Amino acid sequence: MTGAPHDDDDTHEGWQRRARALALPTAHLVDGAPEPGGGATFAVVSPRDGRLLAEVAAGGEAEADAAVAAARRAFDRGPWPRLAPAERGRVLQRLAELVERHRDELALLISLEMGKPVTEARDIELRAVAATFRWYGELAGKLADEAPQTPGDALALVTREPVGVVAAVVPWNFPLTMAAWKAAPALAAGCTVVLKPAEQSPLSALRLGALAVEAGLPDGVLNVLAGQGPAAGRALGRHPDVDALAFTGSTEVGRHFLRYAADSNLKRVWLELGGKSPNIVLPDAPDLERAAATAAWGIFFNQGEMCTAPSRLLVHRAVADRVVDAVVERARTLRVGDPLDPATEMGPLVTAAHRERVLGHIAAAHRDGARLRAGGEAALPDSGGSYLRPTVFDRVGPTMRLAREEVFGPVLAVQVFDTPEEAVRIANDSVYGLAAGLWTADLSTAHRMSRALRAGTVWVNCYEEGGLEVPFGGVRQSGHGRDKSAHALDKYTDLKTTWIRL
């Protein structure tokens, strides 16, 4: 269905029909064209039914060298960094239009490769992807350099210049959103990019790369390197011609990239890593029903495979039964099923191996003495897919693994507190610091507690909200640097001072 217009048939049968008609990209995109590489491949298996989707070219050092060389030529000798910023912006806006035109196709690729319900992929992820390219396309021509005040016999200029070749290594949970959050500001700044998608979700990224070429990106400006992390990812991390690397993924892999940089060219490395985000409900929350519904939505959305997932529900003892009972009821009624079925509310986990890891966390919670309130087991065993029931544990102690380790699945840990100060103490008792939620009707309490929470984002009386205007990122072992907003450009630019004696 490559090139097909949007199809309004949102039935289960309609999405299955479109899936059968998909043309799956399997080659790297290097220097503006498909590149099969050296012949090695890896299997992409759909979590919806365990079936093979495609054998995709597996990149290693040779393929990484070719992709980086193409990006280097495009940066050093090509037109992209030298175009007027507004012209670069127009290309990014054309890419946004193509993403919108091909949203069904891209949504299907995402759904098939990582299990996201297809209507969520189309209506949430693809909307975010198009908005990101459009927003940075509009911003590109509006950035200003500086001319600080100087003595009368001198002129000083501070110019923002592209850093060069950027490697963007992105995860499978939001494969195109994360790609856009890295690539769009880097391209707007005038950099060239080698995008390395996760091995679980290369298909959507390869198709995005082809659309970028169609939008008018010159050859070599955006290259897509498929492959597994220990080969393709490491090759980019160690590559001496990569000037900056932006990574979203696990804290463990983030440490590897820091080591790769230290052992090679000391490239700057920007990390957005894991989280164990607290969601605090005080008894004066303006709407306890909404707080409970949002807590359930937040942990079960995208199968709980989100670094910002509110995986720790911290609820005041006075309202704990009311809030937790509502979350448990939602967990028990949530519809788990085929991600191509529009009635599905939660699809499969990304792989069978990942489901086993999540089940391992559930088993550990049982051993540690937490109380299972809902779920806790595999679902749809006859499907061949990696489905899991939404899971809620309460009576979770502060030293239990479930309270401290990132599960990256639809598993909620409930902890009870008695005072706001205790809630902040529990919330901050973590190596992570990505996000937090807070529910209260008192403005003073909201201000005081949000300032005390150690997190890159605090949502008050909501969760997972906010636009491209605000930065996103974490502190402590959740990483550093920011995606989104104009601040993202700081990762992909250098400041040059020019002092002119008049």
C-alpha cells in the first residue's frame, strides 16, 4: 500500500486487509537510496501473533562506516548546512505533510512490529511525529544569533552553528516519535543524521527515511541504519566521525554509549533513559475519579512500555481504598487483544522475551510480599502473541524490587502515605528522575511539592500532557539534555564567538 491515500475503513477486517497489502522495507537507507548491506539479516517478528514479518538488513561496522561517510559528505560538502534556515524548515514541513498522508501505512508498520494498537499509533503517535517535524520546520528560520554589547572599538558576534554528524539511536516503544524528537531539531540546525532504530522496530523508521528523501532532503542528510545494538549501535557510538550521539533507551545501554565516547573521540552523548515515575494522589485532589482513571490509563497505555509511565501510585491513606479499587476495576475490564482491532485497548508486549522479563518482576513482587489485586499473568495464550493482563499490586514496600526497578510493562505498584512530606520522600527515593504526577486542589501545595520532586517534568492534576513548546528529559539516572522545545537545539549546535577589532 506504499503511496496509498488514507483509508477510512477502521474495522478490524479493514486494518487486516491493509496489513496484507503492505510493502515492508528491509534495506538500510544510505545516501538517499536503499542499501542492502553485506548480506547479513535479522528477523523482525510481530508480537501480535509471533509470526515473522521480515528479514531486515543487519548493519555492522561496515554499514555504519558507509552511513556515517554519507552523512559526513553531506555535511562537509553538501548543500544542507548551507541552505537558508527557512528553506531547511520548508523541507521539514513537507516531510510533516508526507507523514500525515501516509499515516495509515506508518501506523500499521508500528503496530505490526511493536504491538501498539493501530488506532493509537495513527491518532497519537503519527500526529506527534507530524507535529514535531512541522514545529521544528517553523522554528528553523526564526532562531537569532547574538551581538553582545562591547567596547566601541570592537564588535562581538555569537553564532549558533550545527555540530556536524549526529547519530540518533532510538527505542521501540515510540519508534517514530523518538526518531522525530531527535532528527527534527538536528536537521533544523543544519546537521546530518544517521538514525539507528531499535532492532524490534526498524520497519517504520526505514519507511520514514524514504519519505524524508521524497520530501526533498538531499542525499546523505538522513540515513537509516538497521541492525542490532551490540553491532550497529556500538559502531555508531565508537565512530570517530560522529560528532554527537542522542540516545533514548535503558540506563544500562546509556552507560555503554558514554564508555564508547570516552574510548573514541569524546563525542558529546545525550541520554534520555529509564524512569520509575511516582504519581501522587492527595485527599484534596479536585476529582478523585479522574485521578484514578488517569492513573490506570497512564500505566496501561502503550502496554506500560513507557519511560514516563506512572508505575508507582502513591496515594494518601484516607482515599487509598477508593482510588485503588477504581484502578483495579479498570485493570480487570481493559480489553487486551489484537492491535489491529480498533476495539483493543492494550496490545501485546514488544516480544515474548520482554513479556518473560515482566513476568519475572511479577514473580519477584509475589515473593517480596506485595498483594496482587489484578492481572499478573499472560493473556490470549492461543494467539501466538506476547500478551499480558494489566497488573496491579498494592502493599508494596519501599525496598521491594517493584518499587525500585523499571518494569517497562503494564504493572502498577501502589504505596500508601500519610503526609505530603512522606509522599515527597517516597517519590524521591529512586535513582531515577524523569517524571512525576501530583493531584491536589491546593495551589500552595502544588507549588511546594512540585518544586521538591526531583524530576524533569511534573504534571499537576494531569499526566502525559504538554506540547512541543516545553522541554522533556530527566535528572539523575534518567539522563540529561532535553528533547522538544527550542532547548533541544542546544544538543545539536555549537556556539562560536567572533570578536572583531574595528
